[in-house]
Amino acid sequence: MPFTELLVGQPAHGGHCVARVPDGEGERVVFVRHALPGERVRVTITEHRSSFLRGEAVEILEPSADRVDSPWPEAGAGGVGGGELAHASLPAQRRWKQHVLAETLRRIGGPELAEQAGEVPEPRALPGDDEAGGLGYRTRVSLTVAQDGTAGMHAHRGHEVRSLGGMPLAAPGIADLDLLGPESPWRSLWHPGARLTAVAPSADEPLLLIDGKPASLPGRRRPRRSVRERVSTAVGPLDYRVDTAGFWQVHRQAPAVLAEEVLAAAAAGGDTANALAGAQILELYAGAGLLTLPLAHAVGASGAVMTVEGAASAVQDARRNLAGQNQVTLGQARIDAGTVREAAAEFGGAPDVVVLDPPRAGAGAEVMAAIAAVRARRVVLVSCDPAALARDAADALGRGYRVERMVPLDFFPHTHHVEVVTTLVR
């Protein structure tokens, strides 16, 4: 079945639309990339599984009104991974993510979670994205060196590295590094198969990591082990130092928007400058302290933020960033690698708020059980995967919490990914 004509249905989690082909007396599901709901397309089948097929739309016979010319054709059918929604208008991308989020909450989280979530809103665009067409936002980009020595990305679900001619999602500072093409000045420093990480921080010069180590061209500034980031928040501008290989939100506006949403959720929608004063906050998965710093400023000298973080380099970054703050206005703050119960015990009672921003896989049942055991009245859960959100939120509901609010945020234009800030209360 090299090619087949299909009528495409609704989107599914992962950047596909669902279509069906006859299979004996029934039908078989085909997950189709690079299509839009309602389109009739010609599909090449790329993968056969026992219960489903995968395919890519290679010819659009009846296009959707939401289809646009992709700003990144190299990520189209047969191309590199990423940019899988670039053929849809930005409003259509957000409706796609809204549908997938609602369906995932229902399918994985169950009817109770779907009912409490209510009508899931469209992900909110970040400042400047609509004007820029959703381009030039990524401050971190990962590449691999192809066999011919040029920088590229892996083919979708494949091992072959495809050389790139452009990176339209990357921030301008990354383009300034001049990584692409056979004339790149960096080629003498890398080898085929090398992993490249380009970083364009908000308050520092862009840099390149080769196989995880900061690199520099002859005669240039020596490689740095950390970069500076500046974030405008409701408690004022905050400065951070982040390990060059450490985690940081990739969208240029995401750190400020996420801090704003988390502070508002923790403050129950009140004035964050006053509503959190004196609060006792337990934070999990702090990273470099992106949320730790604004939370510590918001609770003030009479409040406290206890943070649990497992990665040693992140603990070091977060502690350093806290040490650089104005201690007069800062609440008591401690970052450690302990457990949820150990951190909560420091309060001598239940924390007022638990804030957690786990990795893509989610917090998991063990962590959600520990949060419920410390009996926090309010939990602010940051999720970057709808399935992980559905599992964690459903677990919280089973432990006596209810959904107060969900705020989807479009941190990743032209991809299927979406960030969600969920407030749970009991």
C-alpha cells in the first residue's frame, strides 16, 4: 500500500490526524501527518503496526481553508521532525491543540476530569507571535552533524540526518551563529554525528555547545559554562544564570508568561503583590529557579518557599540565582534534593500552595500521592504534555482535589506541543 487516497478526520495527540482504511470486514486507523481535518489527501504509508498504520500526506486533493504555505518546507512530508503543524494557520493550530487537549483529558483522564475541566479554551498566543507568524521564537535549538559535515536534523522517526538550509523557528541570535551550510566557520570543530545545541539567551551573547561542551571559534570569547537570562515578572525584573546545558523554557516570552500565570494561580487570582504575602509554598522541579525567584519575592520576608529539585546542576543554578536577589524583600527560601514530605515538614504544617513543573512524562502517581499527603489546599501544576496532565490531574481528583482552572499556553507554534497551567484545590 505505497499510496492511498483518504478523507482525513480529527487531530490526535502527537501531531497526526486520524483517517481510516478498509481492513477485512472492518476498518483500520491511519495516523496521518501533514494533513488537516476534512482534507482529502494522497498518503504514503510509512509504518505498519498490528493495530494501526502511520502515513504522510504527499498530495492535497481537497485542501482545508486553514491550510497555508509552510514557512518550513524542510519539515514537511518526508522531511525532518518538528514543525509538523507549519502547514496550518496559527488560529487553526490553536484550535487543533484545543481539540487534542479536550479529547486527551476525556480519554485518559476520564469523564470526571473532562467535566471539571469544562470547555477547554484555545491556547493563548504569546506576545509578538501573531505579528511574527509564529517564527523566530526558539532560544534553544538541537542539531546533529550529517555525514557530509553540515548541520541538520534527523528525519522524522528516522536515523538519517538531513542537512538544513534554514531554521525559521529559531531566534535571530541562533541564525547569527552561522551554523548551517558547507561554509559554516564551525565545521572544523565538529565531526559527523556530533550533537549541537545552539543557545540564544535573553541577556547574553548566543553560544554553541558541541557534544554538550561550550565551544568558541579562534579569536572569539572563551566558552562559557552559564548564560544570563532576564525575566520581567509581576514582582519586577529578575536576573538568572543558567548552566549552558541546563533546562530553560525555549520560547523567548515563555519564562515571563509562565511566571505570571503561576503567580496568579498561586494567589487565587488576587493581586500577587499582596495575596501571597506570608504564604508557605512548596515547589517541586525547580530547574534553575525560574519560578522559585518570583515566588520567593511574592511571599515576602514573612513567607517561605521550600523547593525540591533532583538534578545537582539545577540545584546549584537555583541556589546561585537566589543568592543574587535582594534578601530584604525575599521570603525564606531553601532548595534541596530531599523528598516532598521532608520539605513540607519544614513548615510545621500544610503548605498553602504546592507548585510543580515536572518533565514531559509528568509528576506520576507517587509524587501526586505525596502532595495529597501534605494536605496543601492549592496545587499549581505546569504540564507540557496533555497525556501527562490528564494522568496527574485525574490522580489528584482521586485524592480529593478538583479543577479550579486550566490555562493552555501556545509556547510552541508550528508544533503539536502545548503548555498548560492547571489549578487544583480542595
